[in-house]
Amino acid sequence: MSLTMIPQGAPYGVATGPDGALWFTLVHQGMVGRLVPGEEPVVHRLDPADGGPTVITPGADGAMWFTEFQGGRVGRVTESGEVTSFEAGSPYGITAGPDGAMWFTRMQADRIGRISRDGTVTEFEVPVKGGMPSAVTAGPDDALWFTLNQGDAVGRVSLDGEMTIHRLPTPGAAPAGITAGPDGALWFVEIGAGQIGRVTVTGEISEFPLPDRACRPHAVVSGPDGALWFTEWATDRLGRITVKGEVDEYDLTATGAGAGDVRAEPHGLTVGPDGAIWVALEAGALARVEIP
């Protein structure tokens, strides 16, 4: 494992862009950054800088798109750092849809939004009041899948807005991150229950308890090794789970992030342009973990 310090702030979300660089958000500083592995990071301050940029992801238009949860905006940034912002109340998760638009969750409004490149927004109401839609990802079925953090459920929305809700068997699961898996199913993390979940496109749900149920898994990504990789926010670890449910864990403090009373605080993660797993550490760094 190795570490790239980000002295400008606290990385929260991270994603690999179409330009072959890593893009990340600095949640407390109101910035987005770009890192070519082996070079110094370049950061772009947002205006205004009070939005709390959170999740970032590549769009179909060659730019990176991100959410500003506190500021109520969805943003778009080009490789050169040109930023465009669009109003969208309490956005959190965001992903590129199969229709070429960006889809995002409105956590406090119980809605799923769709935004085109010109900023036109269409919204669809989630039929679970107070469910808090959180992360969202494109599924293998030309639909979008999302977690309901306070609804203990996973939802599906078609491109025309039709909703299907799948309730989880574990009370207090509080699902957070979600990703399309290598097996044609959707995989998600249960931050409240310390479990990894799997749901098929037909709604069949499986849950895999983690060795430390208090680890608070936060985000998940499908790796190039055919497994799922996830962050354990409360224990400063990176986890790996196979499609059969076998789990391995890696201590992120071994990179040098977090010492004594200082937490590494891993949040988002991505498969980097070099094929390694890159993790955003709110302690002020991006951690690089080679796949065994």
C-alpha cells in the first residue's frame, strides 16, 4: 500500500475519469481535485465553496459530475477545471445512466433526479417516506438502482420513472453504497448492520455478515479481479468480498494514514487507471492498494 497526501483538504469521494486521472472531492474545503498517479494533485476551488462536495463520477460527456450535498447543487467539471453548477436540493449519490444523462439521489426529499448536460432536471418520487435515498448506480438491466438508507431497502427506477422497492430482511441495515457486480447482481453495503448485501434484478436478496459487525461499511466498487471492494469507515480498513461471500480485510493505517487518535476515515473508493484500488481518506490522503 502507498499514500498520496492531499494537503489541501479532506478527500471524500474518488473516481477515475475518462482522462485517465483520479478525481476526488474535498468535502470540507469546497474543492474538487485531479491526480495523475506519480504527479502532484491539482485542485479547483468551487464558487461558492460552502457546498460540501461529496460523490464524484464520470459522465457520458467526457466530464466529471459531482454532488454538493450541503449546497444543494450538482456540478460538472472539465479536465481543464471549468465548473458548471445546477441547483438540485440535497443531492448525494450520482451516476451516469444508460440514457446518457446523469442520475442522482435527493436524500432529504425522497426523490431520484435525472439531469441532462444542459441542466434540465426531471425528478421521480420514491414511495418510501423518510427513506433517504443514498447511493445510486446503473444496473445491468437498463435501470438505476439505489439504496434507501433509512428505509432498509434497495430500489430500482426505470428510465421512465417506474419504481420497485425491495425491503431488506435485516432491521436497521441502513444500506449505503451500491454497485453493479461482476455476476449480474447489485451489491451494496449495510453501514448499520455490518453486512454486505446482494440483490438480483428479480429482487432476490442475500446478506453476508462481516467479521466485525461494527465496522460500518460505507462504499463499494466492483474490482477487476471479479470481487467487490468496500471501505470500513469505523475501523479504517478496506474489505474484499468474493461473489461466494469470502471476506478479506486490509488495514489502511498501514499506509501511514491515521496514527494515535487520528482516524484514516475511508469513504469513497474506485479502481484506478493503474488497476489498483484507490481509497479516499478523510484524514487527508488517497491510499493506493494493489490487488493481490
